[in-house]
Amino acid sequence: MSNISELFASNVFNDSVMQQRLPKETYKALQRTIKEGRSLDPNVATVVANAMKDWAIEKGATHYTHWFQPLSGLSAEKHDSFISPTADGEIIMEFSGKELIQGEPDASSFPSGGLRATFEARGYTAWDPTSYAFIKDGVLCIPTAFCSYGGEALDKKTPLLRSMEAINKQALRVLKLFGNNEVKSVKTTVGPEQEYFLIDEDVYNQRKDLIYTGRTLFGAKPPKGQELEDHYFGIIKPRVQAFMNDLNDELWKLGILAKTEHNEVAPAQHELAPIFTTTNIAADHNQLTMEIMQKVAKKHHMVCLLHEKPFAGVNGSGKHNNWALSTDTGVNLLNPGDTPYENAQFLLFLAAVIQAVDDYQDMLRVSVASAGNDHRLGANEAPPAVVSIFLGTELTEILQAIEQDAPYGNKEKELLKVGVHTLPKFPKDSTDRNRTSPFAFTGNKFEFRMLGSFSSVSCTNVVLNTAVAESLKQFADQLEGAANFEDALHDLIKQTITTHKRIIFNGNGYDDAWLTEAERRGLLNLRTTPEALPYSLHEKNIKLFTSHKVYSEAEMKARFEILSENYSKTINIEALTMIDMAKKDILPAVSRYAHELSDTVLAKAACGEIDSSYEKDLLSKISKLTGTAYRKLQKLEEVVLQAHEIEDAAAQSLFYKDNVITAMSELRITVDELETIVPADSWPYPSYGKLLFSVK
């Protein structure tokens, strides 16, 4: 299909397909379930399942799967065919309403953080009708939640859906205070920008570290990296353009709103940005995007790297989470608007976000915590580990005027009071973008820039949704009983600004002075995952999620255990890979080259040549570095064994951070120096230069 309008969503059982294939009453009943959260009648489910099956078979599908997102961070699927036997030995193609609504995969082999014993295998997948079914690789995929036999969430979708219910409930309370009774629902919307690297498949297959860990564990800096900044928005290479074209086609077939594509800052780095959509759908789409990127890259004999820091010395890859709040009537609640009424409403929702980010800065940091992202945060390509909000000059000055009961602007002579005096409409681009800010207001949305490229956007949006829901709940509780709404509204916004202004910072987040200032303000600087994760078990955070019924306390503790163990396992795999590469390939290769040098020195001496200073000096340097590398390798092996003896997950993760990563860094320094003096044909792995510039 060459027509994009025909191609788009051609593999999606979306609203237009449902209108065509479902009886009117069935369609209306399903829409009530989707839009109003009503339970689905089993009879309706049966009709929907049959129509979905017929549509999928017409598209060439033979199997169906409940597609879900377990706590492993990947998506999961178990395929079942539509085939059912008949009494006469033939088959019919069947798919029941029960099979659509609920599945039963084995839950024992997925991470549960102690929620389930290994022998307790039963788990359930439950259809999420708000996210359309789709066909992928000839299989009908039904987006589902995944929970245990006891109802505990074992996935990332379930808490996300719960958080969306929480913010919807509290936002509706606030909107009613402004007389917005026609609004039936409020949803968060997200547009996740995705960064990634593309390298040639041949060089990838020669690097054990990339194969096992997704990042390079050794590698000397090449003569050229990103210094000239000539790759950013540069001409897209033919192979990459062909990949992007095929990627767009595959994404568009699935109804994924892929919009913008370009080269990023580092060589071999690129970005894809979609159009906004409802948060749980955006999360599903981003998981699919990452999967399809990797599949399409293989078709072009390339490998798509989604690790946050695959190469040292050049920018890593992030994922910018553009977040907004919208009503079912089409109003963006983070759009300042034209009238005092709209401005006042906007300012209250803005105040809710400011309070939420300040109160739960620790949980926002936890939501992006991973071993890979630790390499990226605080470097000059990503925000620092300190959470702050960028609002821009104009909006900050308006908030300051409200806080101080002062006039705003040269023309405004009266005191600025919310809901009484007309605030200026803020142009969409009233201020410059601040790429160093973790959480920036960009005209009518907030851009949270701390996510790593491989992160699920679900975790961050669970925190954002729930934290803002809590702010809105507190605001509604206070305003619903107010004798004078306008006065109470003004005082509430003023008090919120005064209490939480420490989180607002419009300057350079890369400046060391900001870290000092942030500490003075009492903001957290959680540089690594093991430092951040314990905050998820603080009493205020458990209270937040349990009170809004997003997580139970057991589910929060389970996630802490899973994230701690995942961190340790990741570092352990990296350390073992380094040991394997150094012992089996690098040191033997260097030793062979040293032997060649020694033979050359002896041969020159036998021939009567006097000057072999080059070979002697090089041999001496290589010998010293080899000895140093060997001692550092032994140290790494020693601390890895020590780490294995620690049973407590939190303590073990701290040991990996403080000891194993340090030993890995020390070994790398010496090995990378060896790479700079050993000839390329003697070095066992492709260099950084070959990796970064492998795609022509």
C-alpha cells in the first residue's frame, strides 16, 4: 500500500473497524466500557470476540495472544491458535468472549518480588479495551493487564490504569469547582520521544559486550566523536533512511503516530518522536516501537541499540516524556487560555504539578532508576539527577507577582489576584527551551527528560499521575468548603507557590553551582539507583500510592526488590562479561603482540641492527600495562565473588555500586590505554571508530 491514509492503522481493530463490524448496540455498549469505565457484559464480549476473530483471519492471522508488560521491562505473549476440533475430525476457527476477556499464562516465571512463590503458577491477563487490539507478525495481539491469582499487579499496565483513574477522579472534582460540569473524564496524554543508535550488524556480532549487555565495556576514544556537532540534524545516510522508511510503514500499520525523525548528536544516534495520545496507549505504542525498531534494523543488516549509554565519551540515549492533561471535551488543562476564568483554572492545575513534583521528587527519580540510566544522568547530554522544574521567565514572574501580591508587568497597576484580573495569554513559545532541565514547561505540556531510552514510560507516568492526583485532592478538599471561592483560590495558589518554589529553577542544570544551590534548597541529588530506590519505601510514598489505590504496600515492596535485584544482576552480567573478554581475548592478544615485539628486538640484534628503541620502549610499556590490567582483573574477580555472598538485595546493590563498578572502571582505564598502542589487526574487537561510523 502506497497510500499512507490507507496504510495507517490497517492492522488495528480500532474504532472505525468496530463501527463497521459490530452491531450498533454492541458498539455502543463497548464504547461505554471504554469511555466511562463500565464493566463489559459477557454477551457483548462474545460478539466483539467473533468480529475481532473474523477481521484478524481476513488479515492472515492464525493465532491470538494476550499481549502484556511484565515487570521484566519487556513485553510478553503466548500464542494460541483459533483452531478448534470438530467431531468429524475437521476444524473450525473459534475465539470466545471468555478468551478475549481473560487469559491464564504461567505467572511463576515472571518477576514478582516475593508476591508469588515459584510453585504458585497461576496468573491472569485481563483485556484492556481502552487500548485497541492489533495484528503483529500474523498474530492478533490483545493488550492486557497481568495480575496474580490473588489480584496483585505483576505488570506495568495495571498500576498505570489505576493512576489514570486516580487523576481523573480528582481532576473532575476540581473542574466542577470552576463550573465545568459537562466534562465526564480527564485523561493524561503522553508523547514519548525515543532515541536510539544504529550500528552495522557485522561489527556488533564481533563485540561480546554489546551482545551480552547492550553497551560497550571497553573502548578507547576514537580520533573523532561528536566534537564537530556535525551529526545533529545532519543528512540522513541512505541505509538509515531506508530503515526509517520501513520503520514508519510498520508503525503506521499499527496506528502508532510516528511523526518526526532525525539524526541526534552522537555519531550513529537517531531519534523518533510520535504525536501525543492517551497515556496507556502511548505506553503500549512505545513498547511496540522499541520492539519494531530492533526487528526492522535486522532486516537492514543493522542493530538498534536501546541502551542508555552504549558508548562512553559520546551522548547516551534518553526518552522525553511529554505529559499533559486533557478533558473529554477537548480542553488541554495545561494551556493557559485567553480569559481570567481559564487562567485561574490553568494556574491551579499548574500549582498542582509544582506541588506534586516537589513533594515526590524522590519517586520521580526512582521511576527512571536503572543501571544503564545511571551512566547518563548528570552527564552533559542529560538532566542532572536533581529534579527541578523549568517554567521560563514570564510564567515565573507571574507566579512571583501572585506570591507577593504585586502588580505584574509595566501596564498592570492593580494588584494581581487570581480570577479577578486578566492574566496575559502566554504564547506557546514564550520562553526558550531548557535542555538541561529534568522537568520543563513547554507551552502547554511538561517535558520530563530523565527517562532512559530503554525505560517503560509506564513507571514515570504512574508517579506523575498519582502525585498530581494527590495535589488535586488536597486542593479540592480545601476549596469545596470555602465560603468565598475566588479568595480561597487566590490564597491556595499563593500558598502553594510560596511553599514549593524551591523546585523551580530556570538556569543551567549542568552548572556545578546548581548542585550546591539545590542542596541549599533541600532538593535531593540521588546520583545512582541504589541511592534512589530505598525512597520508594518511605512512609509518605507508600501512603501516596496506597491511598489512591495505585499500589498496595506489598506491590511497592515487591517492586523495590525487583529493581534492586535487577540492578545487581545487570552489573554482575557486565562484570562477568568484562572478565571473559579480558581473560579470553584481550590479554592473550596483547601477550601475542608483545611476543612479536620481543622476537623483533631479538631479530634486530641478531642482524647487527643497533636501534630497536621503538620496539623496546613499546614492549616495556605494554608489559607494564598488561601486568596492571591483570592485577585489576584479579581485583574485579575478587569483588564479584564477594558480591555473590551478600543476600540482602539492597545491600548487594550498594556493594555492586561501590565496589564492583569501581573495579570495572579501573580495569577499563588500563585496557583502553592498551588499545591505543596495540595495532588494530592485533586487537580482538572492532574499535569505537568502526562501531560509530559503521553505517555508511
